[in-house]
Amino acid sequence: MKLLSLTANKPSFHEIIFKDGVNIIVGKQASNINENDGNTYNGVGKSLVIHLLHFCLGSNKIDDFEAKLPGWVFTLKFSIDGKEYLASRSTDKQNKIKYSENSEPLPLSKFREEMMKLCFNIEVSPNYMTWNTLFPRFARRSRASYISFDTFVNKEQDYSKLLNNGFLLGLDKTLIVEKQELRKKQSAITNTEKAIKKDPFFKQYFLGKSDAEFDSFELKHKILELQNKIDEFKVSSNYHDLEKELSEIRFSKKQKENERSLIKSNINNIEKSLEKEINISSEQLFEVYNSAKIELPNVVKNNITNVLSFHNELIKNRNLRLNEELIKNEGYLNDIDIEISSLGDKMDQLYYYLGSHGALDEYQVINNQLSLLKQKRDKIDDYQDILKTYQNTSRDIKTEYIEQEKITEKYLEDSKEFIDSLKSTFYNLSKEFYDKKTGGLIINNNSGENQLRFNINAKIDDDSSDGVNEVKMFCFDVLLLLSKVSNIQFLFHDSRLFSNMDPRQRKIVFEEMDKLSREHDVQYICSLNEDAIQSIEILTEEKEFKNLIEKNIRLELTDESAESKLLGIQVDINLEKK
């Protein structure tokens, strides 16, 4: 891709015609007020050119264009392999870009797809590599893109930097993508580990406080026992009625047993009473008196005889009564034994029935217990499956890291000649600026468990000092251009690149790009303040160099009036606003 022209539908706009070789857009200031180089571009408009280039070629929507330039249409003409194209975009309808004179405008996404094919020969690109990440590497636009040699897009992630820069250098992007994909797998498995540690149930097993295999084995046996119990369970519809009947019979039997104890006690007392012999004869009594040598009168003897006779009659009658009571209680005992035996038989029958049957709610309780045990077993099984997958995947990832390391080392060894040529190009460019400073490009394998496949680093001694960092940026950008991985044949720099360079470094930039543009058929486009040109002219008296600058100035813009600025009108546009 070479740039041909930048135009607008408003006659006040200053058309820019680009040519092969060096193209310079100069900003002059008639007044002593310096151009504001902050967030608002209210100078002559030279920095606006690079933003218009991006706008025509599919950048994101620019709100200030819609608000402050209504009705404007900007058109960029360019060529690829000798064929001319155009990109025409309205500030009012920024979601579409006209792709050719006779075609309907394309949606922004479709236009970018077409540009990816035309400029980078890419039909389907990996994540983090798009038109809006690749194209800015040939036209640094924002202030942030002039801070570091490998940063071209605001807030670009390290992986995106590596992927886009590596691709344009000609490195194998598959190796870059594969390591990032592997890192994503590792991050996912790390998240799995975190989730396991957070789950209270899984945590006890993961941290070794409980043994999942042991618990699973025990649960399986408990589940089998409950399952067998449920399989053999017989539900009785009147189970609770029978339980009540059994309770009543048990109570009755207990009462009868208490009665039997009382009867037995009575029989025992009667039998003890009958065993006592209390009959006394008159002869026995008189013998007692005789032994005591007491003479009893006949009258007394007769009375004693009568009393004893009466007493013995009472004893006889008492024994008859006790015998009758004994017989009666023995009868009661026999009857109550029969009743107790009958109640016992009924209880045994109910116990047997209730032992082989159960109530519905009891069945449900057992079933619920079984369900809970199964849930716990399933969760342990899930944990074991997750743990197995986690362990296997972790091992596989570590193995794959090692395999990718080997493949990358072999790739670097096989590509040594090609990579050395990249290093030589950067080295030779840096030496044009600083003959006594060490400068070089590092491309090597970035080992370890991370997402970046290669280390790509550009270095020039004292690159933190004024001007050296900008020279390093310039050398790296030229390296991307000369790698010729893409069909883009131009490099565009804003005046920011030159702000910290000393006049000698600025001079070398133009001399190098004049030479390289002829050797490699590329364009170099830049915007430059007039004082930067003047500083170079003061440095050298070479007519040839002065002619190089003067003949390649494509447009001069001044702040003398609104008409002499790029748009031909006075408008303040915030181009750094997100």
C-alpha cells in the first residue's frame, strides 16, 4: 500500500498529494504562540493528517468529527500492487466506509476485513490481531504511541504487542498463539483449583482433611443397605392403628400381670397361715399348771376346758375358710394366666406383622435418607472426577510447556539466519545515528509458564536520554516496514518523533529514508515543525540535503489565518479523547 492523496468534500480543505520517497508536511507559525501539543489540536493541522489517515482507513468513531465537522467527507486514495483504491468516510455516518467509486459503502467491520486481506493477506486472524492493531504500526498516531518502541496502540496488552510485532517481523505467529492458548488453559485449571478450595465440601478432601475414596466406599455400602431395606419394605395402610392396638394390649397385659402378682401374694399368705399349728388340748394346759405345782379348782378346770374347746372350734372354722380362699385364689390365678397367655399371643402376632411391615411415612424417611446419601456420594464422585481432570490437565500442561519450549528452540535455531538478518538491519540503522553507542535487537525464547512466546527487545545505549528513545522507535518502525511481511509500503510519523531529537539525528532520519525509499520502493511521510527543519539547515550547509527537504515538502500549513490551516476553518478537535 502506497498513499496517493488525501482530500475532502469541502473546498477549504488543503488537498495532500503523496509521492514516492519522502513526503513532508510542514507546520509554520506566523505568531510567537506555540502550537498546543496537548490534548486539543488547535494549531495548523499537521498532526490532524495522521488522524485523518486512520479515520479513512477504519479507526473507531471520532466523536469530535461528528460534533464539530458535520457534513464533511474525507477520502484517501491509495494503491496496492499498482491497483488504485479509495476509502471515503463521512463524519456523520462513521459506521460505513465507501470502498470504491462505484460501490456501496461497506460496514466498518467488513471494510476492516477487506483491508486485512489486501494489506496482510489474512482471511481469519487470531484474537488480539486486527486491522486496528496492525495498521497503527505503520502510522503511530496518539501521544502514548510515542513513548516506547513496541507500543503502537493505547493500553495494548503485552501479548497483543508480541503477536502483532512478531507477525510483522516475520516470526511464526502459531508459536505465539499456541503458548497463549496454553496459558489460558493453565489459568482455567488454576481457577478450577480455586473453586475447589472455596467449596466447603470439596475443600475438606482437597486439603487432605478427609479421604474421598474411603468416604465414597463407605457411602456405597450404606446406600446398598438402605436400598435393600426399601426393596423389602412392606407398607401397611393401618400400621399406626395396629401400633395403637399393640400398645393397648401391652397395657392390658401389664395390668393382668399386676393382678396375678397380687393373687400369688394372697395364696402365699394363706399357705403360710395354714402351716401354723395353734391347737392346744386341756390336758396339755393342766400339765403346765401341775409342773408349776399349782392346784386348779374343778370349776376353773371346767371353764378352761370349755374355753379351749371353743378356741379349737374357731381354729377349725378358720382353716376351713382359708382353704376355701386358697381354692378360690388358685382358680383366679389359673384364669388370669390364661388371659395373660392370650394377650401375649396377640402381641406376638402384632409384633411379627409390624416387624415385617412399615408405615408410609417411615418408608419416606428411609427413602429420603437414601436420597441424601446418594447426593453425597455423587458429589464425592464429582470431586474425584474434577480432581482427576485437574491433575491430568495440570500434568499435560506442564508437558506441553516443555514440548513447546523444544519446538521454539528448534525454530529459533533453524531460523537463525533470518533472525540474524533482522538484528543486522536494526543494528546497522542504529549505527547510522550513534556510531559509538551499542545498539541491537534481541529475539529469543521466553521460557517459563507464561503467555509470551518470545522476548523482543530493542536496545540502544542511553535510550532513556533525550532523542535516543525516539531514534530507537524510528529504527524499529523501519525494521517492520523493511521486513515486508505486509503489503504496506509507507511509514508515517508525527512531529512528536522529532521533538527530542537533536538536529543531527533529524538529518539522518531524512537521509536514511531517502536512501531506503529508493532501495526498497517505500514512502516516508512525516509532519514537521518549521523550526525542526531550520535546526537541520543551521547544522549543515549541504545544498543536496536542503534540496532533499525542499523538494519533498508536500504541504505547508500556517497559523496566519483559518484559511491557511489544514481544514481551512478554525475548529478545535480533541483527538486524544477516548
